[in-house]
Amino acid sequence: MDSLETKETAAVEQPSENTAAEQTPETATTVNNETAAEEPAPAEEPAAAEETAPAEETATPEAEAPEGEQAIVQQTFRSKDEVVARVQEIAQSDEVGDKQELALLKQLFYKFHNAEMQEAFQAFIDAGGEADKFVPQIDAAEPAFREAMQVIRERRAAIQENIEKQKQENLQRKLQIIERIQQLASTPEEANQNFDEFKALQAEWKEIKAVPAERATELWKNYQLYVEQYYDLLKLGHELRDYDFRKNLEIKTRLIEQAEALAENPDVLAAFNQLQALHQEWKETGPVAKEIRETVWAKFKEASTVINKKHQAHFEAIKAREEENLQRKTELCEQLEAIETDGLRTFADWETVTQKIKELQAQWKTIGFAPQKMNTAIFERFRQACDAFFEKKTTFFHTVKEELGANLAKKKELVEKAESLMESTEWRSTGDILINLQKQWKEIGAVPRKYSDELWKRFTAACDHFFEARQAATAESRNEEKANKEQKLDIIAKLKALAEQEGENVIAQVKELQQQWSEVGHVPFRDKETLYREYRAICDKLYEAYGASQTRRRLNNFRAGLQQRIEKEAGSLDNERQRMQRAYERMLTEIKTYENNIGFLTASSKKGNSLVDAMNKKMEKLREELNLLAQKIKAVDEQMAAPSAPAQEEAPAEPEQ
């Protein structure tokens, strides 16, 4: 993936929702045990916290629907402008605005807003800017969004204020009704005389709606108490009272039947909500005859208990699923946190791990809610692990991008150098420079892909242009070198033939061939060393053979001359031997001096190598002369030891070769 991941940088409010029937004290009233059996309060359905998907590289913000509840169908918003348009539409209409929808709109607006800020920041960095100097631009859409949201909030606050005001008014009126019924139930006379007023008060009570939740239960208990007291005191119009009891019994019998039928409803939540409506109607219905009051209530309570147990079991199942979901989400967090990034060195490495994290994110979206108290915490843990990875990936991409930029500058410089040398005719020096540039090119790392091919083509074109020109210009020279190679091979062959011959003029012919060798020009570079080693070896062999014959000839000449000297100058051999003995000792001293000097020289430099070679050659020549001198001394000793000559000291031993 070429683009870098973006992640959310600002906190987003997470709306909560409660799709269960709203529970108020009015719908959970109980009757005093002294006057009636206790009425069961409907169980409160736990709220499910809404969560949002963790930050991804390219994710369309979505709200996750709660499991097991009636999910709100949400419009898909593809841009920030669509979100602003919807908020303005609500603000300009008479709508109160659904709380969950408003929370979602706010969440989506700031997701799009933060994504734009991140893109602007990335563009600033890509253009060479420093991170701490980035100043985000003002979002032109944000004032309009805030203004519309403020209008909606003020409208909702005003409506809520009116509702609370109406609840207080309802409370006062119901307190007045209870007080008046209490007065009517004070004596049988009052009860008998004011039956019509009592019925009117009951009708008015039914018409009055919500009251403050904290007073609802108390109000209902007191109302029910005084209504039953009134009926118990009513003496006049027994037929009318009995008729009223019968009508109430018919209503409550119907409510019991409807409650019992709810047990067959497969929709537990719908059955529970319908039961609340039946309870409300039960409360608004007057009493039945005192002798059957407990029995009728017991039947209704029993039917209600069945629905309440199903409702409770439903939420216990949801709780169990939520615990299972928490375990699954915890495992995903552990897998995400166990991912190592230290060994990721290439784009492909990071992309492989990115795909793995996307798979974990996809699995996360398939899992429902965790328990409410843990839902936000486990989501934050997962989101932080995702954000930590993508932050590291962003850092890696920035670092690589900087390296690619530095490599790009280096390769551009090499291309420019190569192009400046492509027309040069300094074949050897320029060729060496270009070869060095090619080595440098290999040592430089990768560059951005969009520049790579172009730079490589320019660089290779410049190098190829020069080397092709050099090849064309040196073609004649190469032909000449091949001819020179053939000549030198012919000279080597002649030298090898001389090595098989004997005679006085061999060395003269060798020297003549050596002169021819020195006059021959250059040969191909790759053959130069091989030819020279072969040439040098045959020459050394010839001179070694020539040196041995020369030594024998010189020694024979010396012996012949020595005999003549004895015949002409008797007694002069002793002086000659002493002179040669001194020369012998002087040569030994000189050889030892060379050996000591070699020990102090180092062969780590080219100059050191040449000095050592020169000294070795001198010592080799001195040893040859020393050997010849020893043999001459030996010849003198032999002559002096003859009967005609006095005995002399023994000749020195020949030096070691």
C-alpha cells in the first residue's frame, strides 16, 4: 500500500442508547399489603453502550447496532457536508432530534474533520515542513455545524423544561385529587353524597399524565388506598357501586386474559412492553368487590410473573453472550498486542501485518457488545493497540521516505556526473571514473518508484554512450595488441628452442631476442602477466645454464694461468692465496650485512618489496662469486700441496647456497 495510514487524533463522544421500555415509578407501582396484594414491578432492561469501529487506514465511520435489540436504521453519510446538511435540516425544522442520531452525527463530523486535518498535516510533512511548525487551517464547516447543534440543544432544553414544568403541575393536581378523595372517604355520609364528584375525580386522574419520577410511586399508593377506602365506605347506591365493581371486573378479567396470551408471544421485548401498558390500564381501573379483590390480583400477578421471567431470562442470555463477547474481544486484543514490529524492514513486511490487523478489525465488527461496564474499556484497549501499530507504521514510512529522498539526491548527482563525462575522449581516466560511479550506484539504496526507471535509464545511457565510443575508438588499438601478442609468443618459442642448444653464441642470440621483445608494443591487458611470466622463466633458465658454464670456464682459465704463474714465479702462490682469502672474508661480511638489513625492511609497501628484491639479487650474485672464489682458493691449495710446493693451510669450505 503506497499511502500511509491515518488515524483519529481527537476524542469522539460515544453515545449510549437504551432501547428498552422507559421505566418510571408510575409503571412500577406497588399496592400496600394491607389493602391489596403486591403488584410486581417490571424489570428494568439494561442499557447497551454504543461503540465505534477502531481507527483504520481508510474506514467509513459507522455505528455498531446493539445485539438483541431493535436497532435504529441509520442513514449512511459519505462526507462531512452531508453530515452538516442533516444537522441543519433538523435545526431548521420542528424536529426535536433523536438523541442517538445527534450523537452519531457529531461523531461522524469529527471523524471526517480529523481525517482532513491528518491529510493536511501529511501534505505539509511531504512538502518538507517540520511537524512542530504545522498550523491547521480553520474548518469552514465547523461554525455552521456548531451553530446548528446549538439550536437543536436549545430547542431540546426548552422542550425538556416544559415537560418538567408540566410534570410539576400534574403532581400538584394529583395531590389535590388524592386530598379530595381522602375527604370523601372520611365518613359514609360524605361517600354517599359525593359519588358523582368521586367518579369525576377518577376520570380526571386518568387524564393527567406523567409526574416527577421520584413521587410517582407514593402518589399511586396513596390514590389506590383512598379510592378503596371510599368504596368500602360507600353505603348508598349499592346497585351503582356493584355495577361499577362488575365493570371493573370485566376490564380486569380482560387484562388478565391479555396478559396470559402474552406468554405465547415469541418477541420477549414486545411482550414485556405490552405488559407495561396492561399494568398501566390496570392501575387506571377501579377496584372490584372486596371479597374477590385478592383472587383477581393474584391471577394478573401470575400472568405478569411469566412474562417477567421470560424477560429476565432474555437479558440473562444477553449477559451471557456479552461475557462471551468480552472473552472473544479480549483474545483479539491479546493477538493484536502480541504483534512484533521490530523485525519489519520492508514495505511488504508492514503490508502483511497490516492485512492481519485488518482481519482482526473485521472479526471485531462481527462480535456484539461486551458487558456495559467493560464495553468502553475493552474497545479503548483494542483501539489503542491499533493506533499504536499504525503510528509505528507511519513513523517507518516517514523514515523510509526520508531515506528514499536522500538516495534520490545521490543518484541524481551520479547521473549528472555521468552525463557530463559521456562525451569525454580521455578513455582510460574517464572509464575509471565511470566504473567508480557504477560501484557507487550499487551501494546507494532504493529511490521512489516513480523516479527509479527514469534515473536508471539516464545513467545507463550516459555510461553506454561513453563505453561504446571508447570501444569504437580503440578497435584498431586492440587489433595491434593482438598482433603484438603473436610476436611475443614467437619470441618465447625461439627462446625455448635455444634452451635445447649448446654453444658460445646462445647468450648472444638470447640478448638479441630480448631486444626484439622490448621493441614489441602492448599486448591485450588480460594476457600481459601470463606472457611475461612465461618469457621471464625461459630467460632465467637460459641465463642460469649460461652462468654455470661461464663459472666452469673461468675456473679452468684460472687453473691454467695458475700453472703458468708457478712456472714463471715460484713462491708467488702464497701471496695470491692470501689476497683471495681476504676477498672471500669481505664477501661473507657483505652478505651478512645484506641479511641483517633485510630483517629491518617491511614488505607491506611497494617500495619495501622492491628493496628486498634488489638485495636478494645482490646476495645471489655475491654467493656465486664467493663460490667461484672458494674453488680458486682450493685450486691454489692443490698446487701448493704438490711435491714441488710447500704445504699451506686448508682452503675454506664452500658457502651454503
